[in-house]
Amino acid sequence: MLEEIEKTMYKVAIYIRLSKEDVDRGYDESESIKNQRILLTKYVENLGWNYELVNIYIDQGFTGTNFNRPDFQRMIKDIENGKVNMVITKDLSRLGRDYIETGEYIEKWFPEKNVRYISVTDGIDTFSNNNGNNDIAPFKSILNDMYSKDLSKKIRTALHTMQKEGKWVGGKIALGYMKDTNDKNKLIICEPESKIVKKIFNMAISRKIN
């Protein structure tokens, strides 16, 4: 088995994901993507195996609980078309945070397609026998799922609290208002647009009177 693995020509896909929650917590998008790319590229180069780096797939601003991500789906199609037989991520949560679907890929879908999956910082390698990290992968997936749900709950609670305090929490800004440059959670009147709004209301009122 070991000899077969060593002779295998690995067609490698590096998968990188940065969620909106990461950005909200202060992660710089370009820097985080860059760091993941450097880490994973060097990891592949240092393997010493017979390999070809097929592509680097990047999804920015997508939650890990939903696998309907553009580049993830593009990677899946490349696997189905025989272009990729190894997937590498920084950690298990980059692949996904929904423990059921993440487990489906690691335990069933990847093995059926003869795809080797490696999570670098978790030490997971699905083709490595007697790897204890592989055994605890399902538990890590559950923890990632719980973390995502807890974070989502905290964000919703924080937004509701801000709304009750009369603060602006996002969405499309109504005509006649703009964000305060000194406070992103405060709206102020946009004078040029407010004139248009007033004119519209005055026209509507005059028609009713007439």
C-alpha cells in the first residue's frame, strides 16, 4: 500500500476559504488569503511526492455551513472529471463547518473518488494509516459546527441589541440618508438627496390636495 501511495501522481487542489465572520472579526481578506496560500503551497512543495499543483480554489466571504460555494463546487467538478485526486486545506473548518456534510465528504465522497484529503494544522491525512488525528476528525467537525452556530447566535443577538438602541446595522440605505463618517452605526441626512425626497413628498401631497 505504501509503495502504491509513493508511486501515485498526485494532482493537488489547494482549497482556501475566508468567511464573512473572519472579516468581521478583523481579519484582513487579502492578507489571510495570502497567508493560507503561502502555507499550503510550501506544504505541498515540501512533501517530496510526485505531484502536480492543479489549481488553488478560493472562496471569500462564504460561510462554512453552506457547501454551495463557487470555487468549492468548481473543485468538486474537477474531482469528478479526474483532474484532482488530492485536496489540501489549512484546517478542517476551511473545508466546512457543517459536521454532517463535512463528514460525508471526508468519510464517504472523497474515498469513493479515491481522493486524498489533508488538513495541515489538524494533522489529518486520510491516506495515512494509524493516524490518530484521523480518528478525532468527526469530533473536530462537531466542534466546528457548534462554534459556527454559537457565533451566529451571538451575532444575531448583538445586531438585535444595536437595533433596539436605534443604531444602523447594515442593509440598503434609504434615499436621503448616508452613513456618518465618524460612526458607521449612525445615519445622517444627505442634503442633496433629501431635497429630492422632499420634492417627491411635496408633489404627492399637492396631487392629493388637487
